[in-house]
Amino acid sequence: MHSVYRPEDTEFQVDQRALLDGLRELLPPEGLLVDEEAKRPYECDGLAAYRELPLVVALPDTVEQVQDILRLCSRLQVPVVARGAGTSLSAGALPHPQGVLLSLARFNRITELDHSRRIARVQPGVRNLAISEAAAPYGLYYAPDPSSQITCSIGGNVAENAGGVHCLKYGLTVHNVLSVTLVTMDGELMEIGSQALDSPGYDLLAAVMGSEGMLGVVVEVTVKLLPQPQTKEVLLAAFPDVESAGNAVAGIIAAGIIPGGLEMMDNPAIRAAEDFVHADYPVDAAAILICELDGHPDEIEAQLQRVNELLQGYGANQLQIARDDAEKARFWAGRKAAFPAVGRISPDYYCIDGTIPRKRLAEVLRRMDDLSQEYGLRIANVFHAGDGNLHPLILYDGNKPGEFERTEELGGRILELCVEVGGTVTGEHGVGMEKINQMCVQFQPDELEQFRALKSAFDPQGLLNPGKAIPTLHRCAEFGAMHVHHGQLPHPDIPRF
């Protein structure tokens, strides 16, 4: 267990009796969890190394109940953390020990699916994959497809601006949502965005995407649906070294080809996935690329030939084109199952999420290998290569004293490397508690003040998901001093505090 809340950042004086009495008036007995055993399943999200028990768990059934709960908490100055399926990998849904964990799991209905307008209105607890399943009879689907799509919720996707293997061509959540309905901390119901192509005023919808539950509680989302592509072809290319695979990614995009998906796995990830899924991966390859081309049959035929030529030119020593739908599904199954597959070869693993310019991919992979050797910790790489969104998995044993702390430090170094080469500390997992120190590296104090000003405009009391995503200047000063003490000064091109 690793607790990351600090009193100076997140201290609240909560009247527990008044809170519980108020909640009992608003919710039926089954809608309120107060016993430690009942609250235990909510103590963490997908980043299980960070854990906190909430003061209480509330499970509302209606929007009106959500409004009433937030009004009560606003009046009593009680922090609130909204939670969907709990698959976040950055401790974004970590409960506050003095607050309410607001579960939206019961908001799990698709309220409208209009195939003629190609939209769906869904509640935040609807699973990502369920939208595409409901749209499939009309030849439509919802494009963002994170690896956890079978379980993750659309509300959580909005909170983290989730992507997936097809985000290179079809965009992140922000590019596929038309509007959201949210409840502010004082209980006001707001619709942000529009079902039209544009809406007047500031683009607040983009601000809500990836805001990690810090601006309001989302209670409905209108998403865009896309027609299924006429043709899909999937290639698997094996490379004798990781750098060649990285260069091939940049070469494909530079040639003007935008695949539906372009994913990369290194040898540890390949072997783990093959043992788990039996996807017919070449287990001796240093790296593989999985490339999906989709669109009109004539266009895809020409692209397939060109991509084949490019992959061979960049050193691929084995190329496979999926022969049928079953083989296409098998190629993707290994990639989709890579995270749990790696979990089978190590007692624990820590998933990093950073983004870099594609042209620096080979360099960053090489430098990550150097860091791996420096810290004596193995790294398995599996990531969205096409848009430079890295997901290195650091393998460690949490039962060994000090090993998790070393793992955290290595993860931080990788994120700082991403910033150094012109990237960011997150691509789709959010900041949460995991990357809050690296926000001090990414942004200057004045920029962080602007982030806090935006949050204050929606949540002036600072009660929604407090202590997450935006570091205080005090925390940044401490983090900078720690770097100096350990001889780990950021790169000269990175802003310092």
C-alpha cells in the first residue's frame, strides 16, 4: 500500500456525522457503503500500488441524486471523487480519505442511438465496447478503443481523454464526443458542447475532456459513430532490432500513409503475449509492428504494397499479411492482451504513459534501455507507435523493500525523458497522482496557476478530486530540491523551478 495524499495539499475538516445523516436522507441503504469491508473494493483504481479508503461510498441511481449529493458535500465542505469502472492507470480515481467516493456504475444505459445521425447518447457507466456492440447492426462503431474497452466506462474515457489502438487515424475521446452533461460541485446541471458540428462560445468541451473529474461530474455523453470501413488489412512485421522498428514507424507516416492502427511491441512483450494468447507472433523478433490499413478496397491495395516496401526498406526480416478475419483478430488479440500477459511474467508491473515526437522514437527506446540497465529493472514495451504514445511496463516485485520506490523513480525519469525530447508526461492515462511531480517538469509556475484558475472557475472550493493532476508550487519546489539532492537535475531544455 502506498499513500500519496499530503495534509498541506488536501486537508479538510469534515463533519462526518452531518455528512452520513445527510447522505442517508438522499440514498436508500443499498446506495451507501460505510463499513470498511464494503468500501475495500473502491480503495484504488488500476494503479493498485496507491490505495486509500474513502470515508464513504455513494452509489446514486439518478441525476437528481447526484445533484443532491454534490450540494450536500458543497455545503459541508466535503471532497468528492467520481469513479466509473476504476480502470484508470494513474490513480485518477484514488479515493480521498476524508471524502465521498461517488460511484457512477449504475448509470449504465444507452439512452439513444440514432443511426441516421450517427450519434449515441450514453450514461457515463456504459462500457466503451458496449457502444460499438449496440451500433454494429447499423454498420457503425465508436472509434476510441483503449485496451481496457471491454470494461472501461465512457465517463472514465472522458475524464482521461482515452485513446486506443485506432486513435492515430480516428482520434482520441476529445475528437469523438459532441457534448457532455455534467453536474457542477454546487449541483448545477450543465450541457457543454452541441450535437451540431460546432457550438457558440469558448470550447469548454475540450477543457472537460481529460479534466480527470476536477471540473464536474459527467452524467451523460453524446458520442459520434463512424461507419465500419469497407476493407481492413492487417500486417505484422518483425524486426531484428528495436531501433529499426522505430524508424519504420516514422517512415510510414512520412510517406503520407495514416494507418488505422500502428502498434509496436518489443521482445519481452512479444513473448509474454504469445504465451498468453497464442497469436502466432515471431518470438525471436526484437520488435514487431502491427499495422492496420482501412478504407476503400482500391486505396488499401495501393497502400498495402507501399507499406510492404517501406517495412522491408527499414529492415523487417519477416512480413505477414493476415489471411482472414480470424487471423486479423488474432494479431490484435495479442496486442490487446499485452498488459495482462506481462502480469504473468512478473509479480508486479508499473505502466508508464508518455508521448514523444515520432522522429525521436528510436532514440527514446535506446535511452530507456540504458535507464533499465541503470536501475536493474526490466522494461517491456508495448505502445501506440503511430502517435508516439509510449506504454513501457516496468517489471518489479513489490514484496522487495525499496523496489517500488526505485520503480517510481525510474518511471519519473522516463517521463522526464519524454519532456526533454519535446513530448508530454501523458498521452491518455491522465496525470492523477502518479505523474503529479512530473507536471512540475512539464510546466512553468505561471502555467500551473492558469490550470488552477480554470479549475476554480468550475469548482471554487476545490472539492472535486482534490490533490490530483495540478501540483502546488510547494510540491514543485520540494520535487526540484529532491532532484538536486539526488543528482538528477532535469535536462537544461526542461523548465526548472
